[in-house]
Amino acid sequence: MALWSGRFKGSADELTQEFGASLPIDRALYRQDIAGSRAHASMLAKQGIISRRDMRDILGGLDGIERDIESGEFHWDIADEDIHMAIESELIRRIGEAGKRLHTARSRNDQVATDLRLATKALSRQLMEANLALRRVLLESAERAGSQVMPGYTHLQHAQPVLLSHHLLAYSWMLTRDFKRLSAAFDAADASPLGSAALAGTTYPINREMTAASLGFSRVTENSLDAVSNRDFLLDLEYACAVMSMHLSRLAEEFVAWSSSEFGFITLSDAYSTGSSIMPQKKNPDFAELVRGKTGRVFGNLVALLVVMKGLPLAYDKDMQEDKAGALDTAETLTGCLAVMSGMIETMTVNGDAMRSACETGFLAATDVADYLVRKGMPFREAHAVVGELVLACEKRCCRLEELSLTDLQRICPLFEDDIAGALDIDSVVRARTTCGGTAPEAVAVQLERARACIAED
Ligand code: ARG
């Protein structure tokens, strides 16, 4: 019999029992649920609402239940509907009368909100750790990359040469912002709804600050209706994860491209590649592809919860039970993606020669040749047009800019002199971009320092 069955004559049929249950999913929250019950029972006793003896029995009973869940001996029964009733009914079975007093001044509505906020805090912490680990790996590989150059792209066309370290650090800044979003989700969840009861508060002289403090919340929620029907903190977590997933997906996409024979920029280690069941030669970047692919589910989970919440009147509605599967899945997925990306980067080989020789095609120094003419007094727009002509001439002859002779250059523009060679050299092109945030080695060194400081602060 369900704990709420007092006013019912019939019992639920098997189909609705299973359809209505959240137990298969929310049993993952047993630790939070038990912690909430411990805090609640201790507060009830402190306030004289239950006896100290009842409290001791409840705490003892909860300890045993937690042990049994952890050792796999706990008997889960779908008829209990959710984690809250599974634990409470087992507690009553084990300790009788005292167990029946635990739910005084409490509802499953503030209980589930408490569990979820505790879980959100733990999950955002876990994700912040994984985020930091990946940032450390990116930083180390940026350091290892030294003065390695590669083509920088816009529209996936060769644009200007950049340092590989600069490219890798771009992702570390995305992840630095993701960390802030995770930390904002942590803060949003960090208020205790316990004591809001079903929707309106309670008639018992409870102490909400006490339960909040013992559960590690930094504050209590201000409005009982809002407290039991708010899932913003879960949306914040899912949004932070969705953006981070998008960032990882972009990096994964680059690794897929870079490991192809067309690019050949990196070789993924065997541990982060798979073979083909039919083509013996294949080495596929499956794990990068999966990181990219899982983004779909993560976005879907965020949108699903937004849609679940959008039409709900205050306060609690059962629709909200649909909140957990997606949020837990997203957090687990992202934890996995972050770890896999860390391992992939740590173990991949950078093919420096391929990166450097890719810089030879696509006229990567074109902007610098225009800048050269500007230094000789020509307005930039004119210089742009002159270099455009040079590029056309090169395309016609199938040669690179540096293969044009000084006479060829001077025929198109008399401002060219011997010193043009300096403007055409790829390393000089990179070295020239010394502006803050630019790709010159000295600017990247400053960036590395800043990125290191951010990791130390986070
Ligand atoms: N299993 C429910 C959920 O996940 C817990 C809260 C149920 N409250 C209620 N009044 N039915 O949302």
C-alpha cells in the first residue's frame, strides 16, 4: 500500500504504477534524500516536535538503509513510486512508530527540491573539477607546442598562420567561461527549500536555517511556492553543460578533421581510436565523433526541461518529475566527455611538419604583404587590391607569393623592395602579431600565464 493510500479504496494498477514511478531514476538521489531526512529529523527533535528517542531511532534506521543501498542489499519496489517513499516506507518497516513521525512538517515537494539542489551542487562541483583537469591538459599541450605554427582558418579556408599553442588556448578560454557558468549553477542551487512543505509552509515551529546549515546550504529560499516549483537551478546546470558541450564538440570536430589524411595534423593514440569491422586499414576518431554527437542529447535535455516547465501553474505539478532523467544524463555525459577529451589530447601526437607545410599553401602572408605596402605609404585599401592582383598572378603561375621575383613584384607595384622577403616568412608573420591576445610568441606567453592564473584561482 502506498504511503498516501488513506483516502483510496482501490490500488493503482500495474501499468499506472510503473508509468507514475520515478524510482528507477531518482534512486540515484538516495544519498541526498537520506541526508535531507537526517537534517529534518534532528531539527524536529531540537524544536521539540518529535522526541529525542524517535530521532535516534530514525537516524539509526537511516544509517542501516544507507548501508544496505550501498552494499546492494536494499530491496527496491516500484510500488513505492519514488526514492522518498521507498526510504520512508522501509524506515517504517524497520523502526515502526518513530519512522511514521519523520514526515511531520515535510512534503515530498520540498523533499525532492532539496534532493535535487544538493545533487546539482555535487554535480556542478564534479563538472568543475573535470573542467579544470581538461584546462590543465590544454595548457600543458600548449606549452609543449612551443613555436609550432599552423594555418589559422576562417570559413575553413587558410587565413593567417597562428601558433598551435594559440589555437589550443582558445579552447581553454571557452572552458574558463564554462567554469563560471557551472559555478553560477552551483550558486543558484545553494538555497534550502526544506521547510516549504507542500506549497505554503507549515504550522509546526520548524527551524529552516538549522536544516539549511546542516545540509551545507548557504541560505534558505524566500517563498514556499517558488521553492517547490523552481527548477531554474537545474536549467542553469543544463545550460552550462550545453554550452560546454558545444565547445567540446567544436574541438572534437577539429580533431576529426585534423586526424584525416587531408589534414594529417595529428595522430590520435590507439587508445582513443577504433578500427573498422570490414576495412582493415581504418583507424577512426570514434571518441571525438562521440563527444561531438553527444552534444545533441545534451541540447535535447535542456530544451526538454524548458518545455516541461513552460506551462506549469504554481506550485508543484507532477510534470516536474520529468526533470531528473535529462539533468542526470547531461551531467554524466559531460563528465565523460571532459575526461575523454583530456585523455585524447594528452595522448595524441602533433605532426608539426604537416602543420608547417600546410602553411605554404593559401597565401597566408597576404595580409602582411598589404601591411608592408601600408608601411611604405600606400593606403590599406589600395594595398589590399595590389596584393589581390599578386595572388591572381600566383594562381595563374601555380606558385607561392615568395616565389615571385622582386621584378615581378615591382611590375605590379614599384613600392616593393628587397626587404619584402621578411614579410613573407611564416614565422615572421606570426611574430609580428604582438598585440594583446594576438598570436606572437611573446603575446601567447602572456596568455599562458593568465590562463595558468585562472586555473589557480578556480
Ligand atoms: N517523484 C516526485 C518527483 O520526482 C516527487 C514529488 C512528488 N510529489 C507529489 N506531490 N506527487 O517530482
